[in-house]
Amino acid sequence: MNKPYKVAANSIVDETIVSRSRFICFIAPCSSHEEAKEQLIQCRKLHPQASHHCSAFLTGRPNDSQGYGSSDDGEPSGTAGRPMLAVLQGSDVGELCAIVVRYFGGTKLGTGGLQRAYGGSVRQALLLLGTSMKVPMVKKQLTCDYGQISDVLYFVEQAKGEIIQQDFAAQIELIIALPEEQLIEVKEQLQTLSAGLLNLRSIDNP
């Protein structure tokens, strides 16, 4: 079961100076690889003279092993994108992209110095980030009698769900969005209400 998780609620721009190099961190909400790519394109347009545009992103929940990526953008392998991604994954916040723009200040930082600078830039920017809770929802179909609709609507409201669609014919056909963690409870309430006759169905299983 997918439980609610924190997501980025705003965008942040934060700058740090390390040995005369400027590290400008951009953090913004991001829910797809395409969004991350577009944010990087826009950042390159804003800072065309920067030495590097390194990035890391999470497109889903923080512990999702699939929806993430990173880039060193010319910095030594593993010194930028990977430490940035590690900070994002440890932040307990999902669906966000971090881009760190570096303007080289003339002093080489070495492998450890770069890792600390890029990771630290993201860590500092995250302190300014606002978050909100994302509740994973599932859509289900339900057919009920007119005499049951009031109770059905009450159960959906109590679960913080939503009626997506309703068609009135001999019976009422509903499409309902419910928080995934409330699904079992609502199923049990409907079963109790109807002596086992009301069943939530998958959208592709009428």
C-alpha cells in the first residue's frame, strides 16, 4: 500500500560560495523525467556562462528505486549528481528536482571538496523548501441503489475521497477516487451496508 508522502510545494533558489566558486541551487517540484529535462534546459538558458549545470531528481516518493536520475555535467564522475541525489533521497521529500549551477572561481576543490560542495548546496536549499502531503489515490467503480446513495456519499466523504462521475439510470453508477490507505475500510463499510452486495470494481472491470 502506498502511504501519503511529502512533496515539494514551492521552488527555491539558494547560493553558496566555496573557495570563490559560486554554487547556485535550484529546487522545484518535478513528477517526470521530462519535467526534469525541461527544468535543466531553462536553467542552462538562465546561466549560459556557468561552468557546470549538475542535476538530480526524484519523480516519485523518496524511496522509489525507479524514478530518479542524476548528472555530473562534466565534473569528475560521482562528485556532483550522485551526492546531490543522496541528499534528495535522504530528505524524506519526493517529486522534486535539484540543479546546481557552478561558476568556477579558479580554485580546484578536489573530489571530496566537490562532493561536499554540491551535496551541501542542495542540503542548504532544502532548508528553505516548503512541503505538502501527497495522498496516493485509486479510482474505483460502484453501482448502488438510490436508497443507498446517501450512505455511500457519507463513506466517501469521511475517507476524504471524491466522486469523479455519477450516472443515474435504474441504478446509480459511480466512479470514485479514494485514498489508497482508506480503500479496505471503505470496502468493509459498503459490504456491511449492503449485506455484501456493494462491491468496488476496477475501472477496466465493469
